[in-house]
Amino acid sequence: GGAAGAGGAAKPPARGGAAEATEHEADPELVGMLTALGALGLRELDVVLGEMLFPNGQAEDAKLWRANLGLIEGLRSLYLRKRFGETPEYQAKVATTLAPDYLPTREEVIALFGLKHPAPADWRRAGQTDHLKRQEELDALTTSPRTWPIEDKLEAVGCGVWGRGEFNLCCEDTGR
């Protein structure tokens, strides 16, 4: 079995079973907060994060969190797990990718995760520049960030969830 991730959901062992503590897993206060957030549904999480991450209701509030890498890592993992990782189908895909000595081909990955091939214009690896550009766009908005979709709230603080899906979560879960 894997280590319990944020929210108490079982997390597959990292990198073939070698447990590697991350910054947020080593901070008991942060673990407690992420565990409490993990108990929320995605809609509730969206509302709570709006209040928590944007206490003044301003886009500039996001800058307060960008240096807190443990929080950013924990929120990213929590969101990806809640959005993509809580289904039996996802768990089956992870089990397939964890088979000993199994390294899937590109075609097998595309089929397993339902990725489009040939890739549509929006199926690409978003790099650091893309995320920074998205943060700048979000910083320039005049609407309250509390009303933004959860992905934009998380992107604004630096979580890098834009364009990510169950394939990315599987890679993070398995270290492959």
C-alpha cells in the first residue's frame, strides 16, 4: 500500500516504492491544514480557497503565497487528486503503469489516458513561461479572485494546474 496523501486518500508509492518526504509532508501544521482541506468536496474547496488565498479579495493577494512552496506543492497535489484521482478508473490506470518492468509506449499512454493524437493545439506541455504569463493575466483582472474558477485561483498563487490532468497526476504519483 501507499502512503496516505492529503485528504486521507491512498497515494501510490513514489518512484517504485521509495517514499520521499516532500516539504509539505514534513510540516505538521501544513499537513493538518491540507488534511482538513482534503475532507472537503471540490466545490467547498473552491469557496474555502477563495477566502483563504485572497483574504482581501484582490488578485495581488496571490503574491503573498507564491514563495510558500510547501503550500503550493500541497494544494497542487490536493487539487489534482480531487479533480482526477478519486475514481476506480484512475486507480486502475495507476496500477497498470506500476507493473514491474513496464514502461508504456507513447501510443499506450495516449490510449490509456484518452489523450488526443495527433495532438490538438491545446495539448502541449505548458512551460514555466506559460504559467508566469497566466499569472500575469490573472493579476491584471479586476474581478474578485474569489469568483474565479478554482483552477485560476490555484494558478494565480503558483500551483501550475493549468492544462494538467490525470496523466500528470499519474506521473507525479508513480515518479514515472
